[in-house]
Amino acid sequence: MKKTILLIVFVSLAINLHAQDKHEKIKALKTAYITEQLNLTKAEAEKFWPIYNNFEEEKRALKKEAHESRKKVDIESLTEAQAKDMLEDMKALNNRRNEIYNSLIIDLQKVISAKKIVQLKKAEDDFNKKMFEEYRKRHHSDRKEGH
């Protein structure tokens, strides 16, 4: 019953997202979803969310940096030497991504159980899947209405 109500609230909120504050609403949905899926106590949540939000911000900054550097490159005119440099940059980026994720695990081990950390990955994947399905439903219905 609790999960059904959460799902109804989740879908209702997802349907009513506005472009202006879409990111904040998605973040709020994700926060509620993960808190519920991990069954975080108030004390755990108070310690968990600053660590997790910092991880998300570092991950977002890294993604932005990678996107900016890829935008500047004309792949068709790359020399072999430039391509090798790009591969080195890509490897370094992957290493940084792994370091960020490993730091998250280390920091979370201080505030929640190992089982909840393992459950976090599933909760994130499930949330992303639900958001993608909602996007596809909306996009598909928009296309149907257009024809």
C-alpha cells in the first residue's frame, strides 16, 4: 500500500514538472525515493544527504567538463597524436570518476550500513528507469498528438 501511494505521488509529481524548476523537482523526487528505498532514519538521512549531494555535484561537474572538452574537438580532423592525447584524457576522466565513486562508498560507510550502500545503487537505477519511462510515455504521447 505504501509503495502504491508513493508510486501515485511519484507519477503525479513527474507529470506536473515545469521546465523552469524541473531539475529541483526531479532532485526532490529522487531524494524522497532513495530515502524511502533505503529506509533511512532521520539521523541517517541527515548524515547521508550532504555526502550524497556532494558526490552528485562532483559527478555533474566532471560530466560538464567532459562535455565541454568533447564539444571543442572536430573528430573528423583529428591527428593520430591528438587522438592519443584524447584517449589519455578519457582514461584520466574515468579514473577521476572512479575516485569520486570510491570516496562516496568510503564516506557512506561511516554513516549507513554496507547493505544500504549496496541498495543505493539499485535505488538509483530504479529511479532513473522510472524517470526514463515517464519521459518516453510523455514523448510518445506528444508525438501521437502531433500526428
